[in-house]
Amino acid sequence: MGCVHRAVSASRRVRREVVTDAATPCRSLVVSTTLSRPQWRREVREVSRLGDLYREERQSPWIDDLRRSYVRAGGLEELVENGIRGVTSNPTIMTRAIEAGSDYDEQFGELVGANVPVEDAYWELVLADVVGALDILRPLYESSNGGDGFVSLEVAPDLAHDTAGTIAAAKSLWDRIERPNVLVKIPATPEGLPAIEEAIAAGQKINVTLIFSLERYEAVIEAYLDGLERLAAAGGSPAKVASVASFFVSRVDTEVDRRLESIAAAEPGSARAGRALGLRGQAALAQARLAYEIFCERFAAPRFTTLAAAGARPQRPLWASTSTKSPAYPDLLYVDGLIGPDTVNTMPPETAEAFNDHGTVARTVDAGVGAANEVLAGLAEVGIELDDVTEQLEAEGVAAFAKSFDDLQARLTEKAAAIRSAR
């Protein structure tokens, strides 16, 4: 037997226990137990919608944000108390955090005074936050038997197309941080795939990021399984490895909708225009639900069950980019629509707050798989080439992270010069 997850219904005073087998993802058995009045009162106080995602549906809500105030002022502890079970970050998030206010000024001034190069100083700033967050989440990591309590940190974005450089950077971060609950982020570019396999084979814990297509997702699973098999063949323990596959969601709708509207504008009033407009807002959830179907199939297959017998964990899908970009869509479209066991949803703070306020806790991730296939077929019929969409999104994602990183380096260089001239 795997683990038991609890939730409580305030109206029925019943505890729902979701009993799962760690070797068989996507399945669960719900057991209900009537609570005594003292138990009911105590457990109701602990309930939040974010907490219910895990207790009732076995989905782990993570926060897609990291800043010094989370670590120093109790913000992260409060998030964990509200049900958050992990943290993701990226170069854009870290740039925003460092540029906002003066939280990093003292440490940066000390680093400049010690003649630390600007890029090295950047990593010192970032690692201070990451290590602080890792230590806060360590008890959750331990109590979940290594299932949650992770903090993700990305390799430098200029390595996205450099296999050897990514392998070296991932190892350097892993060795330097020395915490069991760190996930090093590696982008799922063609050059990143061999680095993912190599890192898993070395026993590292990896968050594979910037996945936009089903084809690339299958390649990521293959790299994970290849790495686990190499690790086991070398006498290592697959049980020590953890990984998530970050499948980006809302950006797909943003680009697909733009193209659908262009098709409709070119043929106003036509049947094709009507079909195109009718497909808006559907591509992202359709792709993600089909990705979940792939996950369930691949990690229930004999190849993985053999590894699971040696302690290997499934590589959970992590739904990323889940804030709604279009005001025409519900604010929780990409959260409420992708709830299910053995998944992670990493949310920006405003989305997490919205879910705690009015989210719906119910399994939806495998609803309408047939309809999802119909959506993709419909997109192809009106002329949307998803391969082209996802290639563009990958290139844009890599470029956006690299720009954030480079822009911050330039601003830190200016700041360092100002600090030196004032001395």
C-alpha cells in the first residue's frame, strides 16, 4: 500500500481517505470514515481548498514564485499551512524578485565588496533564497516520504541548446546545494533531452521544463526511463530519484487562439471561420488531458513497473503556466480543468489565492479524452499546425528566460559599478 491522504467534509462530518499504491499511478480508492465531533472540529479548521487538492484528489499544489520575503518573513510557512506543497522558480521570477525593493541590497553590497563577479553574485543571491526555501520545506519532504516539499531551480538559460554545458551546470547546482529536496530544472529542448537522461542516470532530481507538445513529452518520459535504467544497471537506487515533467498550458491557448482569430478574420462569415472561432480556448486543456493519458499508460506499462519494484517513482506531470491570460476565460480554467492524482499544478500567487477562494475540488484531468482528440482534429481541419505552434512557444520560452537573465546581469553590473564608485 502506498500513502493515505485525508480530507473532511464540514457538512457531512466524514473523513475521505484516498488510498493509493505508489507503483500504480492515476488510480485511487476513496474510503469514508465518520468523525467524532472533536475530530471533526479539529480537522475542519485545517481544511483549505489548496489542501483539499492533495487530501481529496492527490494533486500537489505548488507555488510558482520565490522571493526573499517568503524565506525571511514567514511567507512560505504560511503558504505551506494553506496547502502549498512545493516551489518553482525561473529566471524571470528571480529577476522580478531581485529588482523589487531592497531585500537583496545588503547581500549584494557585501558580494561586490568582496570582489565577487556579477554573475557569481547573482547565483549567490538566488541560492540564498533557494536554500532557505528548501530548509522550510524539508519537514514536508520528510513527512511525504520524498513525494513533495521540493524547490526548483533552473540552470542558466543560455545553456538551453548546450547538452554538455547543461549536464555540467546541473551537477554543479546539485552538488553545491546539497539538499535532497532540490529539483534542478532542465529545459526539454532537443539538446536538453540527453542532459535529462544523464542527470537521472547520475541520481539527480530533475524538473523538466518548457514542454509544449505531446511528442516532446513522450521523449521526456523516454529520457527519464532510460536514465533510471542506467542508474539501476550501475548499481544505483532508483528510489532516490524524483522528477516532474512541466507541461506548459495557457501559452498554448494564447498562440492557438491568435491563429484561429486570424483564420476567421481572413474569411469572415465562412463556415471555416465559424469552426475556427468555436475552437478558441480548447487546445491547451485538450493537449494536457492527452498528456495525462500518456502518463497513465507509460507508467503502468511493464517497463516502468519493473523499475517501480526497485523503488522508482513515476515522473509526475506538472501543469505550468496555469494563470489565465485571456479575460474572456474563467480565472481558474487551467486549474479546475486539470485536477487528478499523481499530478502537480504550480500556480502564481494570485491564481493560488483565487483557487483557495472559489476553486472547485473535483477530478477533471481525464474527463473527455475523446473530446480532447476531437479538438486536436478540429484544429488540424481549420489549418492549425500544432507542431509549428509548439516549436514557436519553445523558442519564445527559451528566449524570454534568457532575456530576463541577461537584463538582470546588466542591471546588476550597473548597480555594482555604482556601489564601487560610492566607496
